[in-house]
Amino acid sequence: MIRIQRLQTRRGIAAVEMAVLAPVLLVLLMGVWEVGKVIQVGNLMADAAREAGRMTASGGYFASNNHVSPSGGTITLNAPSANADFEVQKKVLVRLQAAGVDTTGGTVTVSNLGAAGNAKAWAATYAASGSGSGSGYDPAVAADQLDQIVVTVTLPYQNVAMSPLHWFIGAGTTLTATATWASMRDIPLTISTTIPSKPLQATDPLP
């Protein structure tokens, strides 16, 4: 009889211990889940920013709605560019959406900081809502070779929250990924097509 009472008492203690520890274990589990999701989305954002940096550095896609060349005239790009506005930023958002990331409230900014001795302040931002703005010439296609190009992708933290833990995080908190590249646009090369007026003579020094 005494042994049975002890077993019953022990069962009651185990139930109480489980009731006390279960919420703690649940919070820890949700925390691990939340951190894992944030890391996953952060990696996707970093990959998208790097790819956007590569595209921007090539000068083959527009990163703003300004298609005017600093030297005058309108810039026209070859395929696969569609000569549309904010091509780089839109491709970043599409890449994230294809990976299952909610881009609501997200923004993509492409900035051209220039190079040593030739600072620039060109920047263009495109929001997932469809609005875009910018200053200066297009930071991608109007860049000079070796200009510093910075791509910044931001998403509201609320978009990736997977548990009630986000209730304790400010509504304005964002996830940010940045990639920096050097513009690899070709330096224009001008070759004279004028034929020399004086032919080379036998007494002339060799060129």
C-alpha cells in the first residue's frame, strides 16, 4: 500500500513538472524556429543582392527611371534588357517571390557612390508596392568604370515572422542585405578613321 501511494505521488509530481516546463520548452522551440526562418530569408536576400550587384556592375540593365545619358541623349540598351524602368530592382523582388518570400513593404535601392576623385550620389529605390524614386543619373548604365555600386534590399521583419514572438519586436524592424560591386562598364574607345595626308617616306623614321 505504501509503495502504491508513492508511485501515485510521483506521477502527480511529474505532471506538475511537465506543466511548468512545457511553456518554457515551447518558447525555446518557437525561438529556434524563428531564428532559423530569419537566417533562411537573410541568405535569400543576400543572394538576391549579390546577383543584383552583378547585373548592375555589367551596366546591362536600368536601375532607375532615368534613361538620359550624362553626355546627353537617351540611353538604349541591347537585349536581354527591355529598356524598362527599375529592371534590376524588379528582378530582385521577383527572385525573392519565387523563393516564397513575402516582399510586401520591401524595397530595393541601387546607389552609385562613384570612384576615388569622382564621387557621385546617384541612387534609385523601387518599392514592392510599385513606386520608384531616384536622384542623379542611372546608377548602373550611366556609371563609369570602377564606380562603387551598392545594392541594398530591405524587408519588414513581420514578413518572415513564424511565431507569436514577433509581438515583442518593433513594427518598424527590418531585415537588410547589402552587396557592393565595382562597375565593369567598358571605357569608350575612339579610333580615328582619318587617313594620314602624308605617306610614309623612306627617309622618315620608323613608327
